[in-house]
Amino acid sequence: MCGRYAASRSPEDLRSTFGIEAWEPAEELAADWNVAPTKEVPAVLDRPRKDDPGAGPVRQLRTLTWGLVPSWAKTPDGGARMINARAETVHEKTAYRRPFSARRCILPADGYYEWLTGADERQLEEKGKRKRPRKQPYFVTPADGSVMALAGLYEFWRDPSLPGDHPGAWRVTCSVITTEAETAPFAGAPAEGPRSLADIHPRMPLVLTPDRWDAWLDPARTEVEVVRPLLAPPPAGLLRAYPVATAVSDVRNNGPQLVAELAAPEEGTLF
């Protein structure tokens, strides 16, 4: 799954990387090294041009809320539970089917965090130990330092309690698509400890390579059989993972120190 990530790139950087044509400075977000569900996040999406719909879509940088609220939901309360959509079934699920067809986006990230899971913790529970050790967080990021383009979906939700001209009448929310984690050794894998992303967690966000960005964002591609091939995982070896401080586990903590690489897992953590 993907429940926390870092997004510190400036709008100018994203504009250059993704070919952004339109963005509202008022929507600019501060760098965030501890993005959590229900937070506002930057997103890249293609929308029809209002002044000339026939001229093709315009690429925008928008601010969305992480946690998708279906258009038919009575309240937005369930959004926090809909931060991820599984690539294997996203085209079938009622909440994601329509966004998958025509409302796809890219969520730019520096990388994402994952907490090591495995047999160790289960064994401790079986032994009856009440106090669980802290899980060791890892930061997964492109090995070459480039931006990580997470495949996402977005949706519009109308708040029926507000008049149509109210600035909060419409909410635009999003979800990250996940896939099976890579089993091949990641770049710079250590001799001891997890060597693949699957060793850390069985799921990972679906990362889009640049050659798929235009097709993924194109709202004219609405047929499931046309879009689903874009959900193939990226080639192995593009990402690396390393341990980071457990401070990231507290959403109140923020700053570039959260992505600083540790020489070894923190003492007292599962690794």
C-alpha cells in the first residue's frame, strides 16, 4: 500500500518536468516530507480547454485532497479510507471505475515511506509479548534522484449542504494506485536486511515512467482495454530503498531530515 510519501518539488520544477501549462499560484503548497491521508497534495492532470475544447486538453497543476470521495457519496467521511486503489481491480470497483476511465492524474513525489512487515512481529505476538517493537520505516525513491510519478485517480464531489457558488461546494479528491511490489533486488540493496521492495511490503505505488505520462493523463483514452496496459509495473532497478528515522511515523513531524538515509536501522526496531 501507500500511506505516506514526500513531495517537496516546487511548482516551477514540476512545471518544467511535466510540461505544465496552467497552475494557480494561490494553490501552491509548501514542501511536505510527511504527506498523510486527507492532506492537500499537488497533482498533474489534463483537462479540456474551456475556451477551445477542440484544441486538446491543457495540462494543469492542481491541489487535491488525498482520499477519494466518490461523486455519489452522501458525505466525504469515507475519503480517508480510500487513499489506495488496487491496479488489479481498479477498473471494476464502483468507486474507481469512472475516474479510471477519464479522470487519471499523476501525483508527483520524492519517494514514499513503507514500514517493514514480516514474520518477526507475528512471532512476538505469538509469544505473548504485549509491547511491540517499533517498525523500521524505509524510504523508497528513484535511484537517479528524478521525480517519482505516482499513478493516481481523481474525482469531484458536490457538497449538497452548500450553495453552488460557495468556494467549498466542490471537493476534488484523489487516490494512489498500487501494485505488487518488486521482487528483484533494488539498487544498492544491502547484504543483510531487505533486498527487494517485496521484502519490505508486498504492495507498492504504481510508478509511471515518462514514456507513459501523456497516455495516462489523456482524458480521451476512456476504454478499459486501452488504459489497463498502462498499469504494468515499471522496469526493475529504477528504485532504491533505505532506512530512515522512526520520527516519520508521527505525522506531526516534518522536514527534510525525515528522508535522511541511516547507515543502519534504528536500535530497537524490527528489521
